[in-house]
Amino acid sequence: MKRLVGAALLLSCGAALAQTSPAPTPPAGDTAVHPERWPSPKWPIARDAAQERRIAALVRRMSVEEKVGQVIQADLASVTPDDVRRYHLGSVLNGGNSGPGNDDLAPAAKWLELADAFYAASVDKTGGRTAVPLIWGTDAVHGHSNIVGATLFPHNVGLGAMRDPALIERIGQATAKEIRVTGQEWTFAPTVTVPRDWRWGRAYEGYSSDAALVSAYTAAMVRGLQGAPGRGALLKGPHVLASTKHFLADGGTTDGRDQGDARISEAELISVHGAPYVPAIEQGVQTVMTSFSSWNGLKIAGNKGLVTDVLKGRMNFDGFVVTDWNAHGQLPGCTNASCPGAINAGIDMYMAPDSWRDLYASLLTQVKAGEVPMARLDDAVSRILRVKMRLGLFEAGKPSARPFAGQYNVLGAPEHRALAREAVRKSLVLLKNSGSVLPIKAGANVLVAGDGADDVARQSGGWTLTWQGTGLTNANFPRATSIWSGIDAAVKATGGRATLAPDGRFTTKPDVAIVVFGETPYAEFQGDIPTLQLKPEQQAPIETMRRLKAEGVPVVAVMLTGRPLYVNPALNAADAFVVAWLPGSEGAGVADMLVPARGQPAPRFTGKLPVAWPVSAAVGAATLYPFGYGLTGAESATWTPLPENSGVAAASDRTRIFARGSATPGWSLEAGGTRVTQVPVAAGGGRIRVTAVDGVAQESGRRFDLSGAEAKSISLTSQEPVDYSRETNGDVLLLMRLRHDQQLTGPVTLSLTDASKTVTLPFDALTTAAAGQWRTIGVPLKCFQAKGADMTRVRSPMTLLTKATGAFSIDGVSLGTAADTVVRCN
């Protein structure tokens, strides 16, 4: 091949800039919808006359209370089978952090047991109730990823690198079978977003920035999950309901912000973001989930023109429409507890995870008052019943009696893991291979380094067992293979030796080092980043690469990431560079491409970039590698060093507030009202002494020694008010890594300050903690909101106030979901 660049930047700028440059912004408030401009795909499932009569008879028989219950979906953490029976609920879901008995790591049998309990409650006819079986929705977005032991496929961005719709369909089939084992009938997948700004925290849920590729995959995945359209009841075969999401243009938001605003023309809305819905409808997708986001300032869940006139009208969608998690509460004039505007706009089912009870009461009142027309409610209920009948739900019996239920050997079955391993191999993209370091020769002494090498959760990313994919160890992934374990087995099979050393240190010089590095898990808005680069704490393995190179060791870099990022220093330091994306449970698939089996020819990489790769971290940066780029490993190439200038200044971080001994950009650490920029220092009139202590790293923590009887405060403040409303809605915690060093003689309180007031909570978790032990204590942001805090304008998320003497240390403050201790709201 020609020169392997460095200079690839010059060869490919034009094509890729079309994918990274923002589109012209339409006039503010331009939300006019012209249905006649939209495509009109053919819905493939004819309505059955007998079924329609059955639906009409059910609707006539149902009370208003039963109808209202059908259009509401509640989360496991907030609903019981008795609630389903009493309120006639049409659906339940398990959010990212909920599971049977409030255990999101509950064994598979518990999920099936609870599915039976919900089913029995929904079909109970006691007191003349109308029996309508409920459906259970789950985020099986890269395999049945909420269940311990299930197969975890690469996240969608990695699948996009394969260019293999047939394999996508097989992945859908395998996922559907595993879902059926535990009794669920509905997955909130596939995500058919077309990401345009890869700072967005959900970008890895999209297959590609190319609408044509996303469209081809959409058809395949819907067919894999639901089977071919019109073949009879889905539950008779190994199928589940699919749900294309998020309608519409969640990937088109122009500020890299989850739940943001797509400031684009209707023409772009149609040709880019609407494109995947054409094949989805032609495959008979049964449900569509609307987005949190807006189009030109108007929230999608309240946009009647798009939901009713376009999707249901012009595009002939004949399933039902569900909102995202409490998204209705974001509509103008609405709250989580009351929103007639959503159903009047065309929403058929409210996802009201923790607000369902109040929403039920308000919607019932609004229907009886005529604020929500009975005809609109009847239409929504009819659509839900129609989908349930197409599913075969009324005849299927309890979940445990259906095909595949309880066949726990299907979870993580060998053939499914082999399929996932094939997907990993095909998804890897080789960006550099100078010096022919790949493939690794038989019998080699291989050093495996980097903090991502032996971490299945890290390689699996978000939406894995927990919402954010955090708080997990390899023990939570039975039969999975980390990248390290895959490499270790492959190297030994060739007669070589592999050694794991995350810091890259060695006693015997290796023949080659493999360094696994990259992003840590995230989901939704927790993954929003201000610039396209790794966070500082994720960059340490790059120094390891440089040191190994200086010691004469050839380096293979393996990057775990949900998006293209500026990593020029790593590209320069490594002899070979492989983008592994988020490969899931089968890390051995990475080893397959690096270490050929003895006597076998070198494997050739086939993965191609599903999105352009940037030359810097700036938004709209020029392209280093274009969409579709990827080496095979057979090329002879030289390397021109890349510029190591990110092109951006340090930016504030919404979620990481204090780390590595200091407040992150945009934040300030204050003690007794004095800003702390260096230590040691005496503050608060000498009553607070601040010194450095070792935490996760040398001197990464700060110790606060308190004296005197007066009040003393330790706080983190923002230079500008921060909007944490999304995090509050999403059950996010304020996480503080604390250590109780010396007995505190009195109580401590925790306060949050918004733009106009301060709300305070007791904070006994610090004073009662065992001395000398670091613990991560989490406080739900909802606790502050419940006390009246304005979470859209937070000035300080943490102020610790006490009159006590004693000492404690802080080693990190952030927003997240994984804590050693979670403080209950009082």
C-alpha cells in the first residue's frame, strides 16, 4: 500500500469532513412538518379482521381505569405484582440498575420467577377484571446484557465496522433466544441513531455515522429479533418484540449533549435520521421509542407532526409508540406525574418508571374530564393490544411455560459465544502496522500491559449488568474471556509465554508488548465529553507505550473505545494500533487476530471504520482516517509521525468534579471559604489544615484536619451553574471517596447549593465509617431535589459542614452509580 499516514490526513480530508462538519442551522423554532415530503414505506402485516373484532370487543369491555393502566409502564424498582393487578398496568421494564428483589445481579431463575408473578397478576380476573397479559421490556442492547452469564456482543459501533448485515441478523436471533430464557418478550433495541457528534455519550449505541449502513443493519436486526414479518405469533418461535429508537434525530444533536437539540433542516431529518425507520417499518418493527431530545427546540415526545402525522400516518407504522424514561416530564407544561400532551401528540405508552402511580391518577382524571379524548386513549390501547396479539401473548401462557423458558444452558451457549467471537474478529480495525509487528510470531515472549487488559466489564462498556457498566469484576462474567486471558491461551498454544503486567514492567525483556487502554464504561449522559479525547486518568498507558518503545520493545496498542478520539500520541508510540471498540464478553476474538494458531496463516483484518477518525480533539476537526478506512495487515507501510497537539484547551467536566488531588477544570475546592490550590495550607482562620495523602495514586487525596468549636466547611463549587436535571431523572449518585482518619466529635451535614438556596442532609455515613478505610459513599441526587433544590442550576453539589474536631480525607468526587454505601433519602 501507499504511505501509511500521518499523511492519510491529506488523502482523505474531503470525504470525512462531510461527516464531521455541522450542518447549516435552520431558523430557530422551525418545526414545521411536511408529511408529504417523507417516504411512505409499506407496512408488511395486514390487519386480521377477526383479530380486529377481538380488539374492539376488549376495548368496549375495559373500564377507563383498565385502559389507563394499559398505557403505563413501570420499573421493577418501583412496582410489584400486586400493583400490576390493582392498576391494570400494561407493561413493566427493568431499568439499567433494577432487577428482581432490587438485585440487578440476580440469577436468571429469579428473573423468570418474577416474570411469572407479573404475568399471573395481569391476567387475574378477580372482581370482573379484564385479563390482559402484560409485556416486560428490557435493554438487551448488545446481547441479553442485564443477565449474569449471557453472551455479550460488541456494542453497535463495533458491529458497524464489520459491514456484515447477515451476521447482524444472526446476533439478533441469538439475543432473542437468550431473552426468552428469562421470560421477557420485548427488547429496547436496535438503536438506529445516526451519530454526527461523537462527544455524545450514547454515540456507541449507533452502528455508524453513515445512514445507509445503519439502515441495512436495522432491517437485519429487526428481522433477527422478531423473525420475518407476517409469519404468525412471535412467541411460537424464538422471537421477541423489537423497538427502534430513538425517534427522531437523537444522534443529530449539535452540542454533543445527550437529550439535546437537533438544529437541522427537515430535509436532513428525513434523509439522515429518518432513513433507518424505512427498513424498520418494512420489516414490521412492532414498537418505536421516542427520544428525550428535541428537533429545533420542540421535544420529540410532544411533536404530533412527527409522531402522529409522519410516523403513524405517512410512514404507515402500525405498532405502538413508547416514550423513554420519564421523557414525558420534559414537555412544556408537563411533569413526570402529569402529561396529557404526550398521549395527545401520539404517544401510546408512557415509560413512567418511578412516576407511574401519580401519572395513572392524573391521566385518569384527564380522560374523565375530556382533556385526553377517549378516542385517543382507545386508539393507544388498541395499538398495544394489537401488538400483544401479534406476539401471541394471550395464548402463550405464563412465561415459564413458553418455548426456551428456563433453558439456562442457552444463556452464553457455546454457539452464541462463537458468534460473538466472530463478531469481535470482524469488528477490529487496524489503523497502523509499521515494522510488521503483527501477526505475533509463534513461541514469542509476550508482555500484556494496560489497565484494560484483564477487565471484562471495561471491554463490555455501559449497559452491561448495571446501567453504567460499573462496579463489576471479572467474577460477574462466568465463562467470559478477558483480552488478557484470550491472549494468554493463544500464546501458550503456540509454545510461547505471556505475562500480565498492567504497568508494563518486566524482568525479562519481552519480544513484544500488547498494551490495552482506552475509555472506561459509561452510558447516556454520563458519557458526554466536552472534547474528543481520553480523560487524563485514561492516558497513563500511553506513557507505558513510550517507555516500552524506549526500551526497544515493539508495541501493539489495543484501544477500547465507544467512539473515535484524538490519540495521536498512542498512534506515534505504537508499532501497531488496533481499535477494538467495546468487544463484549469474548475477548479471545481480539487474540485471534493478533496471535495466529500454530501452523495457520496470518489472519487478515477486515474491519473498516464506521465513522471518520479525527486528527485532533476539536469539534469539526479535520480527518486523520476517513470513514471506511482499515488496513488488512498485509500492507508494507512507513509511518510519518503525527502532530501531538490536541487542538483544545482543558474543558470542564460535568461528572468528574475532584480527582488526582485537585478540582477538575471549571470547579474549585474551598475550605472555610478559602480556595485551595496547593498544599499544605491552613484555611478557615487556621481551623482547617489541608495536606496531601495517598489515595488511588500518590498524593491524589486531600486530608482535612479540623480544630476549634466553630463551624467548618469543605466544598466544591462551579464557576457557572450546572444543569443536573438529566442526572437527577436518571438515578445518578453524588459519589464521594472518603476516609475517616480521626474520630469526629460531632455530626456532619452535606449540602447542595443551587442558584438561590442551599438544601442540607444529615451525613452520618462519614462519622460512622470505620477509621482508616477508603469508601465510596453515594447520595442520590433525587434526595436534594426532594428537599426543593433546583437541579437545573447547581452551584455546589457538595459542602461538608461540621463543628466537630477530627480528620477525614477526600480522594475523589464525581457523579456515577457504583458506590460502597448509598445514603437513603430522609
